Amino acid sequence: MIEIDNIEVAGKKFTGIKVDTQPAPIVIIKGERGFIMCGALSIEAANKTGMTAASVSGVKTFDDLLNKEIGNVSAKARELGIKEGMLGRDALKLL
């Protein structure tokens, strides 16, 4: 199953995408300039392709992605001020 949802953080609108895979889902919240993603997806690939991305491990829901700490950041996301340790919701404000 694929779930697509509108998510609002600090008055900005984002698109949440969740794909039910086993053993854990793939979860992404996309903004205008980039996205935050679950740990199943690769920051290395994001860097190679020039994507603006941040990764959060151990998530299963959009709320998890918003409320847990960023673990990895692509070079492009770092340029926007996104850092490891900040909450996903705070990273989205920069995207």
C-alpha cells in the first residue's frame, strides 16, 4: 500500500509519502527544496546525485519522521543549515 498525505509544519505545506515494505516502511516527507527520509534510503546516493536530503533512522510513520532526530545529512542539506541532531520538523522548516 502507498499512502500520500499533506503535512503542515510551521505554516508550510509538505507531501508525505509512505510505502509499506517489509520489514519496515519507506517514509519520506518532501518540501520545495528537498526532503527528509527514513534510514532505509541512502545519504550517499543523495550526495552523488546532488539531492537535498536528511535521514532519520527507526521511523515507521510521518510523526516519527517529524519528531525524531536527524542522523545523516547530505551536503546540499547542510548548506541550508540542516544538521545532525535537529528534529525532523525543524529540518523541514529549512526545506
